[in-house]
Amino acid sequence: FQKWDSNHVVWDMLASAYSRCQMVLDALFVFAKMKDFNIRASIILYNSLLYKLRDTDIIRDIYDDIKANGINPSEYTNSILIDGLCKQFSMQEAVEFLRGTECREFGPCVVSFNTLMSSSCKMGYIDVAKSFFCMMFKYGLHLNVYSYNILIHGLSVAGAMEEALEFKGDMEKHGLEPNVVTYNVLAKGFCLLGMTSGVRTLINEMLHKGLNPDIVTFKMLICGYCKAVNVNEGIKLRKENSGHKPDIVMYSILVQGLCKKGLVELAFQLYKDMCYKRILPNIVAHRSILKSLCEKGYMCEARAFFDALLNCDLMDDVFLGNIMIDGYAKRGDIGEALQVYELIKEKGIMPSIVTFNSLLYGFCKARKLDDARKLFDTIVAHGLIPTEVTYTTLMDAYSEEANIQTILELQAEMKARGMEPTHVTRTVIMKCHGKTSQMHESVRILKNMLTTGPWPDEVSYNTIIQSFCKARDMKGAIRLHDEMIDNNLLPSRVTYNILLNGLCVQGDLKYAEKLFSSLEDRDVGLMKYDYTILIKAHCAKGDVNKAVGLFKKMIEKGFEISIRDYSAVINRLCKRNLLYGPYKKRNLLDDVKNFLHMMLSHGISLDLQMYSVMLNSFRRIGDHNSVFQLFSLKIKCGLDTGSNCG
């Protein structure tokens, strides 16, 4: 600038240009030089610097400099400072500054109040935001649509939809028409509550007022449908939304919704549609499809998809690798899980503690406890810290081996690391004590949980009840069931299944029948296994009439009956047959034949195992007629006819 007239305008423009180009340090350098040369900066430059530095503490120094130089701040200056203070969570300072502007040339303005309202809503202080809203009326300010939208958005996110709609009505009373943003924030609120009908109503209202829903509106509705597992409506809406080009967010919402519903095949079709339209799928789509494929057991397809992502360098983090490893581990395929682990390491992706937890689970499931322990010992070497899940997974494997000593050592190590055992960890310890017949220790742990926490859940009680049942202490098991109810924990179908099985194993069929009847009366939702437990017990006792009655009731309830269910009854009746004299034996074998006819009438054919059991029973009592009938049935059913009937 040697040959230029280097006046304050040139310096001002230079600093402002640097500021607008995101070169804030250069702008500050020029600003400092201006002070050295006693060149006075304009309020425009100050505002520009304030705006660019509003996330930092420097804004206070710049504002003090404005006052020190006798420059009058503009309305915009005050608004920027308030915005900066709010962004730095200095709400109290922002409010005090606003109050200090009351007697100045540029007092509180709508923009400043909007900023305070927005910050309050983001921090969850809706009541504070409403108080700022009321203060605007007190100062005689004319509220704009943006003011209402801020408050409506805050209320919608908080789930206060009734109040949000009231403010929308108030907005219209004051002559302000809701815009697309107003409807979108309301739609967001309905979507968060899963009220898709509310979103539909808003869209209809928008159309009635001549407003065109934008892509954000449709995203909200699609998201709402997908969250409500009504993906078909979401796909239908995507087709209706032909006026707006679907983007990555809309596709990802649909893919995620389809996967949650278990429709991974449709999700993959949509994924391919994205690729065809050159919309690059994001991590949400990749994660949803891979996870759904693994959950459905489509491991070959999941691996092919995973390998494709890996080869295309579409894997930036360990999340997808964790899904794949977890999928293999849950199926006991630890070899494949380790192979994926090596692949992600080769790609330079660092494993997380979740990776190790899944591998640990895989080793434990495969009963490779030595390998599991070796892996556990290498976690710290990888710069990771074992979590409660890590310890509990390993402890659970040792509990299956009834190795209480190692479990207690792991618990001590856990506490030494500053970790308190969770209710799941304590449940695992109780299970192991039950396996070693140390019922008093299980009860002691349960009592400690009830007094000092963590509070036991249904699984905790089911575990200890099962231990009592296996120990044939049914009084103790029933006492725990009653205690469970007293502690406001509702026994589940699993709880009652454990009790029924325990009573039947102990031979207390009278109490088992009483419990079964009470569950039927209360409509607890008995499972098929509950019926089969009692049926087998009655067969073992030789009470065929009750077994048949329950079996028929099981069929009436709509449970799927297989040959295994018939085999279980027939095997027990044939076994029971060996204990009686000839007359009683013939009666029991008549019951066997009746069960066989019932099975055939339901379209279930005889198999070789059942044939062998029945043949031996008929031979033992010398019932040759039944032997020949059975042999004929064997031929009719197309079974192997290599052996004769004699």
C-alpha cells in the first residue's frame, strides 16, 4: 500500500476481508496493526470479528475495546455478544448484559431474545424460554415467526405437543402465519412420540393453507412410520413424495426401519436402489443391513457384504467389524470371528473393548476357557480396560464349570479396578453357588442386593429359584416366588415354567396341577413347554386320562405339535408298561395305540424310533396282532422294510 492512500477505510476493508474468508488470525493481526497506528476501526469490522470469534473468550475483550474507543455498539453488536455468551453456556452473563442495554440507544431486540430462548430450549429449560417470550411483550417488541418457532420447537422436543399447538394457535391470533418450519418442528414432536397420525394431520393442514411440505416434512413422517414398525407406509410415502428427490437420510431411515422389522431382503433392494441412483449409503445403512443379516443367521450373505465394504475401503471404524465378529461369536464360530479380527487389524482399524467382549463370548460359547482367559489377559496390553461385561462374560463361562474359586477371584479383580459388580454379575455368582449346592450363599447375595443394591431383576430371582428346584427344595423356591411379588417384581412365564418343572420332577403333581390351573385362570400366557411338562409327568405316573386331556387342550390352544411331542408321551407310556402286570400292561398299550391314532389323524407319520419302542412293548406282552398291525403301518409310512416283524 506504499503508493496508496493508507487511510482507515483501506485497513478496515482488509481486516474485514480476512475475517469473511475465515482467516481470523490474519484479521486480528491487521486489527492489532490498526491500533498501533492509531487507526480507528469501524463498528462493521468489530461486528465481523465478534461474529467470527463468538465461540471464544476473545469476544469480551473485543467488546471492551469497542467501549474504550467510544464507538457506539449497534443492535447487531449486542445480538452477536449475547449469542456468543449463550454458545459458551454463560447464560447468566448474557441475561445481565441484556438488562444492561435497557437504557442504551439500542436496547433489547427480538434477535437477542430469540437467541436466549433458543439457548434455553437447547439446555432443556423450557420454562425459562417461556419467561423470555413473555418479556418480549413487556418490552413492546413485535414477535416474529422465528420467535414462535423457537418455543414451539422446544416444547415439541420436550413432548409437550398440546402446549406447542396452543402457541401455534396464539401465533395465528397475532396475525402471524405458521410457515413450513413451524409445521416441521411440530411434525418432529409427533414423530418423537410415535404419533404418525399427528404428522399426517399437519401435512393435510399445510396443503389446505397452500404450503408445500418439503423433504424434511416427509422425512419426519417416514421416520415416524419406521419407528412404529410400519415400514410399508414409509415406502408408500416415499413413492408419494415424487416431487422431492429422496436423499441419503430418507433412504437410511427406510433401510433401518425395514431391518428392524426383519425385512432385510427388502432393505437390501432399497440399498441397491440407492447405489443405482448414485446416492452413497452411509454408516447407518451399512450397519443396519449387516446387523440384520447376522441376527437372521444369514452369515454367508453377511460376510459377502462385509468383505465388499472392506475391499471398497468403506470401513472407517471398528463398528462393522464388531457386528460381524459378534454374529460369528453368537453362533459359536470362533474361527471365523478371529479371521475377521485379523482382517480389520490388517486394515489398520483398532479393535475396541466391544471387539474383545465378542471374541471372549465366542471362546466361552465354544467351551475354550483357556483361550478365553488368554484373550482376557491381553486386553490391557492393547491399551483397553475390561468392562463389567468383559468380567461377567468370563465369569458366566466359569459358572458353567462350577468354578466358584475363579469367579470370586475375578470379582475381587473387578473391585480392585474400581468396578462394582452389576446385577447381572451377581446373578452369575448366585448361579454358580447354586451349582455347587451353596444355596445359603446365593440367598446371602440376594439379600445384599435388596439392601445395598444393585436391585435384582426377574432373571436374578429365576436363577435362584431354579437352583432351589434342582436341589428339590420346592418350599424354598415357592418362598422366593412370593418374595419376588412382595418386591414388586412380576414373575414371568419363565418363572412359572421353572416352578412347574420343579414340582413335576419332585412328583408333587397335585400342587403342580393347582399352579397350572391358577395360571390358566389368570391368563398368564402359558407356553407349550408348560403343557408338555405336566403331560410327561402324568404319563410317568400312569395317569393317561389327564395326559390325553392336557394334550388335546394343547392342540386346541393352537400350539404346533410335532412328532417329538407324541414320541415323548408314547415313550413314557411304553416305559411305564414295563412296571405293571399283564392286565395293566394291555390297558397302557391300548392308550399307546390311541395316542398313535391321534398322531396319524393330525397328519404326522410314524418314525423308526417310535416304531422300535412300540414294537418292543407289544412283543414283551406277546401282543402279536398289534405287532403285525404296526409292521403294516411301517410299510404304509414308507419306512425301511429291511427288518421283519418277528
